[in-house]
Amino acid sequence: MPKAVSFAPVRTVRAYEGIVRQVEERIAAGDLRPGDRLPSERELTTQFDVSRSTVREALRVLESSGLVRSRPGDPLGPQVIASTASAMRKLFARVVDSRRLGVAELLQFRMIIESAAGSVAARQASPSELDELEQALAGMRDAVADGYEAFSAADVRFHEHVARLSGNELLVLCLDAVRSMVLDLISTKLAEAPDREALMERTLAHHRRVIDAMRAGEADEVARLTRQELHHYYAEYVPEARRSMVDVLL
């Protein structure tokens, strides 16, 4: 006899949640940018065909998420205050939280898309663009003397630069979001990591090899180096039972 299949109760989406989702999607798509105004409360009630209290509840949620600034009765309408990247991070965080995803899923995802971004960048970056990447590496080297936090910030700028060289805005946004989530989950452990100077030197040496491989047009090697370094840096924070999810990418 086939195994019985069970289902969870169906939850009706409340009207204000539908409003929130539509606004979030417009922000994430870039249709609404920081400084733009939503329609007035009165106009929103007409467009969404809901009560004013429903619109106000949706605006309260959007405001608490840091996406808009709203004042009741403002004739200009609520103002968008989040950038596309900020909106993507919040949306990504909600998905991760609702699905109860952990470091293993996030790190595997980052290893896949960041190595892909590096591979694309290696295939199409111009010599002058790689010179700019060299400057980002020099900024990391200068930041060593200022401590680990300054170095980490410079390292993020290096990774962002590589992502932009892919020419794909979606890759840039996704990498920004997943990078933030990984760091949020293990920030305490990273802060307690021993021998930070050795870690910084290793990171500099790795980034040097990445740039050299890019100049040589070795896209597959760039991808391999990226996966290898992310694994070395973060795999120890993945629970042992889930480690195979990231080991398989080496």
C-alpha cells in the first residue's frame, strides 16, 4: 500500500501581505528607486481595492523592513528609502528564514554563483578593468595595517568588483545578498578566529592568483580558485553532517 501523503493546512494570504509583496517586487526589480514616491494612501486604497486600514498595515510592514518612509496623510505619498541591493538582502533573508536554510545551503550557493561570476569576468574583462581590480587588491594590502575589520571591508569591495566585471546585475545583487547572509550567520565565529594576520596574507595571495588567471584568460582556473578559497574560509563553520554539500564543489 502506498505511503500516505500528508499536507499542511492552506493559509489564505491576507490583503496587506499582497500589497507588501507587490511593493517589494517593484523595488527589487528597480522599478522603484530610493527617493521615489508611492501613491498617496487614498490612491493606494483605490489601486489595490482595499480599505485604508489595510494599506496602513502594509505601509507599517514596509517601513519596519526599512523599505519605505511613511507619514499618515502625507499628500506626496510614502517615500522609498531602500536601494535595490538593500531590498534584495531583505527579501533573501526572508526566504532563508522561512525555509530555515543554514550555512551549508548559503555557502554552496555562494560557491556556485561567485565562481560563475569570476569565470564570466575572466572571459570578458578588459585590461583596464583588470587594472582597476589590481587597485582594489592594493587597497586590501594597505588595509592590513588598519586591522581585520578594515581589511574585511576592502575584501568585500574586491569581491564586488569581480561580480561587476561579470556584467550581470542579477549576479551582483545575488552575491551581495548571499555574502551578507553568510557573514551574519558566522560573524561571531569569524571575530574569534585565531591568527588573523596569516588569514589576511592567505587572502591576498589568493586574490593575486585570481587576477593572474584572469589576465591569462583562464576562466576555469578562476572558478576553481574561487570555490577553493570560499571553502577554505568558511567550510569549517558548516555542521559536519552537512559538509558534503560544499565538499562536492571542490
